[in-house]
Amino acid sequence: MVEPVYRTIIGIARTVFAAQGLTFTVTGDEHIPATGGAVIAINHTGYMDFTYAGLPARRVKRYIRFMAKQEVFTHPITGPIMRTLKHIPVDRTAGADAYKAAVEDLRQGELVGVYPEATISRSFEIKDFKSGAARMAIEAGVPIIPVVIWGAQRVWTKGHPKRLGRTNTPISMAVGEPIPPNLPAGELTALLRATMQQMLEGLQKDYDHEPGAYWVPARLGGGAPTLEEATALDQQDIAKRIAERRKKATDGE
């Protein structure tokens, strides 16, 4: 399928990456299938993850349809781009339509990008997974391909300033072997999480971590919160959003 807009956007992105001095080390990209549908499951450490996660698919000249929150599609600048690139909007209060759209794309032979953690991991560890990626793969009859990115959190992540200038940041990526959808959703989700945890630890072994840095996990001597501390922060955010929605509803009565 010829997609001149998507190809142009990727070309612009690569120019920006070069201007930023970003260097990419990618292993396992031969696991991206040349044809057919697949769920691309990606860990989530920063806001720019999806711009990097599509790079391995270009080895076989393919494009990924990312599932992204609805707010990105309603933004006046990013919205038209996301729709033109045929990404999939997700209403986090009612995700059934997004799920159906993703399954249909998979059945039509598309690559669909999913964040099983649902939100950015403030600890930069692998969080608990939602079962959506596994359920989509099972329903569409396609494999899951795990993709792990490390270093993206240094560019722009939750709670820290953007670093979009020339930072010369190294970013490591690994693509795992396709996981067939031949287990129940719960077991498949657990297998996917364990696989991606192992892949992440493999990337971290060869990465230079600055002691005490905010982008380094506590497990590796960094300043990031532990997984448990990050979970507590996430729960506080959820409670705050719920309270804000209730207040708006009350004010509107």
C-alpha cells in the first residue's frame, strides 16, 4: 500500500531525530512480518515512544496504526495528522469502538501498535498489563510482536521537562519473536509481560546509566520512583481526574 503522507511524516521525523543527535540501536527487526496483521506491543516510558516504535517496521516498508488517546485526535494540530495516518482513537471512558476498529484493521492485515501498560510508567519499569493486546490478537487470529524501547524517557516523559534539542541521546530498541495467540487472554498477557520484562533487562545491561538520574530506575541506582511508588502516584492522578469530572458534572447541573 502506497502511503505518501505517512512516508513523508516519517522522513520529517528522521530529519528531526538527526537534528537532535538521537542514535538508534535496533535488534530483532527481522521479526516484523513483511505481510499480514500483527499486534505490536510496546512498553511506555515517554511521550515520544510511538515516533520511535514505528522505525523497525520500515525494514519491510510497513507502517503501524497506533492506538492513541482521543485527546490527540481532537487537537487542532495533531488531530488531522493522526486521522490521515489512520491511527485509532481511544476514548478511555468507552473503548469498545477502538477495540473493534483495531480488530478489523488486524484482520485486514495491518500492524496495530498497542501500549499494554495503558499509561506511561513513571518508574520506567514494566507495569501491570491490560489484556486488550492479547484479546485483540486472539480475536483477529494474529501474533503479538513485543517491542521494547529504552532511552526514550530521556527525551520527554511525564513530570519532567522536554529535552527536544540536540541531546545526542542514545535510544535502544529490541523486537522480540512473534508470540502466537494460542493461550487464553490472561495467560497470553502474562507471557507477553514476562517476555517484555526480559527484553527490557537485556537492553538495560548494555546502556550507560547515570547514577541518581531521574530517568534511571531505582533498581539501577537512579532517581525514578519504585514501581510501587509510581503506582501510588498513578492512583492519585486517577482520583484527581474523577474528582474533577464530578465537580464539572455538579457545576453543570
